[in-house]
Amino acid sequence: MKSDNLDHENRPIKYGVTPDELRQIQQRRIEAHEQQQTADTLNLARAVKLGQALKQHEEASHG
């Protein structure tokens, strides 16, 4: 049985990443990270606001 790794005609083709493609990949990762941080910050602000509203509602109904 012939080793597939030595079969030159049918070997897997490796495509390298060009420096420009690498920069694009890194830029997309940076942008995605920034978007996630923004979403996290907005969610935290919404949670705080909701907590304050619930606290005021609770105080108003018990007060």
C-alpha cells in the first residue's frame, strides 16, 4: 500500500496566507472584539438602569 503522503500528484494543496490577508484577518478580529466590548458595556448599562427602575418601583409599591 502506497503512503498518501508520498503521492505527489494527489497531495493536499496548502495555500499560504498573504501578509495582506493576515492584516485583514487581524483587523476583522480587532473590530469584532471592539463590537463585543461595546455590546457588553451597553448591556451592563441597561442592567443597571433596569435595576434602578425595579428598585424605584419596589420602593413606590411598599412606601
